[in-house]
Amino acid sequence: MIRDILSVMKKELKETLTITLSGGHLFSSIVLISIFGLFLPFQEGEIFQRQDSASLSLYIFLVPLVVCSGLVAYTFAGEKETKTLESLLATRLSDAAIFIGKILAVLIYTYGFLLVTLGASIVGANFYLYHSGGEGVFFYNLLSCFALFVFTIPVILMGCTTGIFFSMKCKDLRTAFQFSRMGWFVLCLPFISGWISFRISWNFLVPGFYLLSMADIILVILGLRFFRRARLID
């Protein structure tokens, strides 16, 4: 079972990297990393140095939204368009291995992309310090590290699990992508609207981490029960 999951995950990651390293997609990735990793930390250096909710929420919600929504839409809807889904479903791999392997591939790629962006943001923030004549070296404090490197994992997984439902139901990539973006927006709506005040504090992030993790587990279980080969083959 674990070997099958890893096989699907490696296949998906290889295909994702192949697509990402192509001309247009590579340029888009470089632009995204440059904006959030270098430009914003330097341009808004004084605000960024505070490591408050406004600046860090961009990396917790917005960057994963941009990266994950397109990838998760491709998992099934994209393969339907490229006619590669049938060959995968024809293998002896279990439904659970296919479903979990695809989710893990999107999670790992999105998280890796976020890490690269965060690494670039440290460079941008230190360049601001040097340019403004500040002292010391910038790095995220412990609370910010938890928010950016730990709390983001269930956030990304939530986007993966909700988006993959749309990808399974939609017959074309464009529709799946739109619904995936909409799903991310609904997830972020309580924070954007102010219904839930997003705060960079231990009292908010730790309970939020456990609540999101439990919700992710429930969604994965539902996905495993919902996913059946016959429903994807027309």
C-alpha cells in the first residue's frame, strides 16, 4: 500500500516538475517568487520586519492558493483532458493509493514552492536591512516559523482535499480550476471578511492547527469513500 502511494506520488511530482520547468510555467513561478520573496519584503521592509498577521498571512494563504489551485485541478480533470487518466486507472493500484498519492504530490510541491518563496523573502528582508542601514540579520522568530512552516501544512492539505473533489467531478480542467479557486476563497472568507480575526499568536495558531488537521483527516476519509474508478470513467 505504502509502496503504491509512493509510486503514484513520484509519478505526479515528476509530471508536475516537467510542466513547471516548461517556458511559460517556469516564468510564472519565477515572477511569483520574485514578487513575494524579494519585492514585497524589500518594498514593504518596515512592515515586513514586524512579522505581523497582515504580512505573514500572504504566505500562509495567498501563495498556497496560487500554487495549489492549479495543481489540484489537474489531478483528475487535467488527466481526463490529456487522456492519461484511463491508463492510470487501468493499473492494479488501489483506489486509496491513487487518491492519497495525488494529494501528497500536490501537498509536497506546494509546500516546497512555499519554502523557496520564504527563503527568498529572508534574502529580500536582509537586503532591506542592509539598504536602510539597519543592524543585525533578519530571520523569522519562533512564532512566525510555526505559522509559516507548520501551520501552513494543514492549510495546504485543506486546499488539496477540497480541490480534488472538484477535480474528480468536473470534466474539464478549466472548470475544475475555477471551482478549486472558489473553494480556496470560501476557506479564506472567514478571515478576509473579519468573521474570524487571524492572529499570529500561540493561542490562535496551536488550536487552529489541530482543528484544521482534524478537518483534513475527515475530508481525506470522505474522499477515500467517494473515490471510485467507475465514477471517473465515462
